[in-house]
Amino acid sequence: MTRQPPPPRVFVDVDVQRDFCEETGALHVKGSPNALFRRLTEHAVARGIPILGSVDSHAWDAWEFASNDTPAPEGDKPGFPDHCVKGTPGWLKVEGTLPPRFRFLPDVPSAPVDAVVRELATGRTHAVYFEKEVYSLFANPLAEGVVRDLVAALGAGTELVVYGVATDYCVRAAALGLARRGYRTTVLTDATAGITEAGVAAALSEMRAAGVSLATSSAVLGAR
């Protein structure tokens, strides 16, 4: 009997940036598993697994910052400290989590992305990162088409494997966004970290209810 190959995988790296993941960061998420983020990046590059990621990208006067009076789009200003201002050290990805060949896609209404998808599907590009200003990677208008076309190119049953920070904010938004669009989605619970225990528990429960699978990194890296 011929053994069937495992379904294709895509890694989804959520906001693994210095301001979130390092102790000196402006919005540090306690317990961020940075060594595991690096290992997942290495694993993806070594095995030709495409990486789709998100990066929080703000200007100095972002509406969610407490340091300015820019009005919030819907009147709800969270008052966060300045963080992930594009071009600053805190905006950068954690050392070792940026593969050798990558592209950043700006938060713009439209852009030609067919070539980007082909490069990801064939391994010419290791990763594509969507710049965004709010929680979900789908806040970037380019994400919808890239995810859809990449999954179509890789084949039926493609698994989207999500990790990063924070479990109860951007990881939750990414996983729910994928699952609600019908993608097979798994969150690696040991490769995430959240803001509060209650928030993490609620987010995991919501993700399970939406059909998201929960696993640990050993499911993709093998037993350690």
C-alpha cells in the first residue's frame, strides 16, 4: 500500500517583532518563546515551507498611540505606548526569525502579487510579511488574494500553522480570520504567548469553536 504524503503546510508568523517579543520592547509580551520562533523559521527554510507573516507597522502619529491626539476611526482610542513605528529598532523582527529571502507587502489597496505567490509556491521566496495597523493580517488588503492563491497553488488540504504574539490579540485574529475563510488552521500553543491568562483561555476557546486545531510545535518539528 502506497503511503500518502502529508498535506502541504504554510507557516503563519504573527507579529514576531522586537517591541512585542523582547524584554526591552515597548509592548513586551511576557513569555514570548523567541528561541522557538527561530527554530520554526529554520525548519521552514530547510524544508521549503512557505512563511506568511504579519508585522505591526505604524507611523509616529498612529491613532492608537497615547502620545498624540490623532482620532480613532471608531472613537475608541486604546492609548498604547508608541510601538512598532516603521523603521525603528522595535519594528524589526526578532533576530533569527527573518529568512534569507523575503518580501514585505505594504498596507495598500491593491498591487500585483501573482509573481509573489509563484515565488512562495516554488520556494524562490521563503517568506512574505503583510504590514498592518490593526490586529488581523487580513487588515492588509493584499493578504486575501495571496493566501487564497498560495493555498490553491499548494493543493487541497494545505494546513496553515499559526504562531507568534499575542495569543489573545493578533494570533487570535489571524487564526479566526483563516478559519472563517475555510482554511485548515492550526495554532501552536507553545509557540505563542498572551497578555493575560483569562484572555488566552478565552481566545483558545473561541478558536476551537471556530474549528481551529490546537497543537504544540512537536507536531511540526518532531519530538524534541
